Amino acid sequence: MIRKTMLGLGLMGMLSSDANGEDTGKPYADMSLGELTKQTYEKTVNLNDSNFKKEVVDYDGAVIILFDSTCPQAEEWTNLSTNMQKVYLQLVDKFGETKVNNLPLKFASFDGCKYKGNNARTILGLNVTTIETHMYLDGKEIDRVRGGPLTEKGINSVSRSMSYWIDYTLLGKRLPEDKDRDIILLYKGNFPWEEFPRSVLNQ
């Protein structure tokens, strides 16, 4: 059964692209891809095929995973990776104290560089084909978002939408007009959100 608990959360506002790296004091917006990757490595649980089951499948709380690759890539991928890591690090900072099922919301990263070709899909059965962000609850994937902002101008917009994604899809936040309805909104990577009865998701 899926259990959801929201603890210590206020109203989620717009995430700023000027959030700072924890140790450097340098805004994420000014960091290079290498600097962002270092921050992501230090601030998240680093996943691979040997620890994925322990850290994700066997975890009774919730996990948000960024799938990326440190292998040299074409310019479009590099831009996407740079911008998406800026978004992801803001989410890590914003939701760092959040708990689900009375356990910390775990942020994790998976570097697909050594899993060239179909290895990552074969080993983990995840069917990851691009930069993706997956949401797990009680060891099961409940949603994923593919891609991210292709330009710096899109960072704030994607940050805001993914903040809502966590709020609504994972934490069960409702709009005031929906407070008495037995529904939860799932983002599913594209607007508009889809409505599902909470009773169905709890099965």
C-alpha cells in the first residue's frame, strides 16, 4: 500500500536559479557543468547497479533520481545536462528536510556513462533513453519526467513545474478547491496534470 506523509512543508514558491552551492557560495547559475556535477555527486546518493536495490527498491520512503551521463556528449546534451542539474540541485535544497513515510525524501543520481548502449536498461530494467528524473515511493516507480530546459531561460519554469510535481504527485498537496475531493494530481511529464482517485493509488 502506498503511504504518503507530508511533514514540515510550507507553501512551495518559485525556485530561483540563483541558489548557491552549499560549500562554494557560488550561485548554481554561474557554475560550469563540471562544478554542477561535483555538487550533484556530493549532495545526492550515487547509484549504480550494485546499490540500486538497497537504496531505492528496498527503501520504504521516497526517492527522486536524476539519470544523466558524464560521458562526452554533443552540445545539445551538454546544455540540457547543465541546465537540468541546476534545476535538480535547487530541488535538493528546497525539499532537503521533507519526509515521506516518516523517512527522509532521498535524492539520488545515476551516471549512465559506464552503461553504454543498452546495459543500463538491461541491468536495471529502467528503459532510460535520455536525461530523466524518476520518482519512487515504497520501492516502486510512480512517475518520471524526461528531458529538461534546453536554454537557461527555461530553468526557472522547469524548476517551478518540478516543484509542483513533487508537491502534487508525491506529497499529495491539493488546491484549495480540491481539499474535499478524493483525488491526487499526477504530473506525468506534461501539462495538464491527470486526476486519479486517491483510493486507486492506495491499492
